[in-house]
Amino acid sequence: MLAQVPGAFVFLGARPARLSRDEAEENHSPRAEFDDVVLNDGARLLAELAVRRLNAYAMNAAMYL
């Protein structure tokens, strides 16, 4: 699909550090716990992806001026 429509897919781990992978519940479990500390990293990641995309569009548009 990404070959036809630009996009991105990323994994951002949010398991609390006190839980091992085996102890942590699956994401869709009502008992799942998430460490909100990763929200800053996720926001920075998405912002960087947006800036890179906008810069690529700007560079392409500048070629046609």
C-alpha cells in the first residue's frame, strides 16, 4: 500500500518499565497499562515526519517555479 499512497507506519512502545514483555497485557486488553512518558517521544516523531514531508514537497515545488 505504501508504494501507492505515501504514508508511514511506526511502532512506539509504551509498556511500563516495571513490567517485562511476558508480564505486560496485550494492547487491546482492558488490563493493559501504558507509560505516558512516551507521548513526548511520539509527538516529536510525528512532528519530524510531518516536517520532512513538507520539506520534500517544498523542494519539489521549488523545482517548478
